[in-house]
Amino acid sequence: MDPVDPLSTRQLNRVVHAAAEDAQIDKRVTMHTLRHSFATHLLEQKVDIRVIQVLLGHKQLETTALYVQVATDLLREVISPLERLPAG
């Protein structure tokens, strides 16, 4: 592979699959998986979803919302307003 020439989709898929195998990831990993992971990790770092939208090249925020998987750790940090009420 010439470092100056862009990778073809096929070459890129081979690199991704080899990396997944080296990392001993058993589930199927695709370029789409990487986009989901990229967006999710940014969300976990509290990057604004509109910034993620620009990075992914989406015109519609709704499209980005489909890519971004809700981060469990982030959900745990959310405090319900009801929890702030004084106990009985």
C-alpha cells in the first residue's frame, strides 16, 4: 500500500478486521461499528452532540442521534429532580 494513495473500501475493511482480530474482539467489526464507537466515546467525554454532528459530516442532528449510542456511565450521572426533594 502506498501511503500517499487513499485506501480503498476493501483495503480499509481488511485493516479493520485484522485490528479486531489482533485485539481479540469476537463480535463483527465494521467501519460502521467504528463510527458508532467514535460518536459514543465523544458523547461519554461530554462533547456536544452538535460537535459530533459536524465531525461525522451529518446535515441533520437526527442522523447523528441515530449513531450515538446512549452511554450507560453518562446515564448514571443524571440526577432526577425528584431525587433532590427532601425526604418525607
